[in-house]
Amino acid sequence: MQRWQVWHEDEELLVVDKPAGLLSVPGRGEDKQDCLSARVASRWPDALVVHRLDMATSGLMLFARGLQAQQRLNAAFAERRVDKRYVAVVQGLVAREAGEIDLPLGSDWPNRPRQRIDLRHGRPALTRWRVLERDLTAQRTRLELQPVSGRAHQLRVHLCSVGHAIVGDTLYGGAGDASPVVPGHTEPRLLLHATGLVFAHPRDLRRCAFASPPPF
């Protein structure tokens, strides 16, 4: 069973670190009922989902405690008042030091659950990025990512679209990508981690900031 960690608990919310390979919410079928939301609810019955991470992505997830807190936190996400940061290791050496990827995304219906760049009918999606480190030997780059919007698979599709797929991404990275095994994991994983969350507390609007170091 994947280990999960509680970073913060109070009467209004929880901040939990999701391991890679664990669903955020239940999927279809009896074999997909084990998920972070179910595990959290077994300990805090009033915990409600506010946002999700891909199954392959690890890192910080925010849960509301009670409907009122959920409504306020949902509004903060919808109005882009939550600062989300990720760390990813991507294929290739990124040339510039920072930039933006502003490309609309839509469902790739024949190949669900894949998403794709859809210039005609896609929903707006914006990702800001900056280089943290370049590995000349491995020909890889470590990036900090800031998704301004929150589309499904946004970071994975955006980075793949500019020729720098996230290492370990078997859905978008292509057959040539060798998924790495990282310390503490017995299986290869996607090198994408939700490392930072900053938001206003739903009760008194005080600034809340949480950071989780990437395990790779």
C-alpha cells in the first residue's frame, strides 16, 4: 500500500501528500475504489475533495472539511486565487531560462483519457515554467511549473507539445522514454510532483503556504 502523509490538519481543511500510483478519487470498477479521498475520509468523515492530481503524479492535495469550506476553496481555485507549483524532470535540454505555454486543451475522444492541443475548440490553458537545473549527461532538465489554469493533464500535454515530455510519462512521452525507478519506489514513475500550494484560509483568509520536496 502506498504511503501517504498529512502535512496539515485543522477544523476547515487538510493538506495531504499523495503518493504516485494512487488515485485521487475512486474510478470505475471494484479494483479502482482504493484512492486518497477514500483513505482520508476513513479518518476524517467530513473531508471533501477540492481538486485532484493525476494518478501518476505525487504531491500536495487540499481537502475541505465540510461543505462551507469546500465551497470557499472551490471558489478560490475557480477564481485562480490558489498558487500551485510543481517540479518536473523533462526530456531534453530546455534552451531558455523561463517562459509560458499558452495552448488550448481538449479531450482526445478516440484515445481517452488522453488530452490534446485543440486550437479550434479547446479550453484556454496557460502554464508558466522556469529552469531549475540542466543535466547535461542525462540530457534532461528539471523545471518548476506553475499551471495558471487547471485542465486535465495540462502540464503533461503542454510540455510534450513543445518537445520536452515529462520523464516517465508513458501516456504522452512516447515509446522511447525509459521510465525511471526512483529511491523509495519499486516501480517506474512519472517525474512530476505537486510541490507547493499557497492560498487564503477559508475561515479567516490568513495566508497558508505548504511545500513538499519532490522525491526524485
